[in-house]
Amino acid sequence: MRSVDTKFSLSLLLRQVERKVAALLVPALEQADLSLDQWRVMAAMIDSGGVPMAELAEASIVAGSTLTRHVDRLVDRGLVIRRIDPTDRRKVIALLSPRGESTAHDLRRLEMSLQESIVERLGNDHFHVLTTELERLDAELD
């Protein structure tokens, strides 16, 4: 059996790229006093009108146990509102407050600007192929 060279390990490569892309956001997140996970939670709620907590954990790629702590902090800061789901009173919905919506949109614009700089580095065609294949891999692994 052939040994796997770590520079070709898909999981390590994906993690390394994710870390580098996330690092581009860190200065803006620090200025907004947000962690990367808190930003992921907020980003999953943009223009949603509210997301059930279970769905929010999956959409934000944040573990459920950690999600509650992040949402608590965001609620304390006035960025997120928690409500009982009017269609199913057993569920809790999280949504961005007006202040949270404004903060999230500002950060999303910055994120899109950073993404454009990556597109410029790779070229539009290569970026499109990369994102298409990552989406395909994501779907195949479901």
C-alpha cells in the first residue's frame, strides 16, 4: 500500500486553505469584537428572518454545544435575538437584530471583497472550477 504524502492530504490541504482565508477576515472580526465562529453564526442568519437553532448549528458549521454559548454572547451584545418559533413552540429561533444585521452586512461586504482578491489571484475560470468542484465534493460526501 502506498503511503500518503501529507502535502497531498485533502483534509490537511482544505484545513490549511481555510485557515489562510479565515486569517484575511481576522482584523475586521477583531475590530467588531467577534470570533470566527461567532461570525459564522451571524453569517448563517443574514437575511433569513430567523433560523431554528438546530439548523443554525449545521449552517454555521458550529457544534450545537458551542453554538448556544456563541448565541448567548451575541444576544448579550445586542446582535442576535432569540424567539420561540410561532409554528412550533418547542423550537427556538435565532435572528439578527437590526444592529446585528448591519454588522453582518458590513462583514459580508468585506468577505466578498476578500473573495474578489482571491478570484483575481486565481483567475475567474480557476476560481469557478475550484468552487464548483468543492460544492460537488460536499454533495458527494452527504
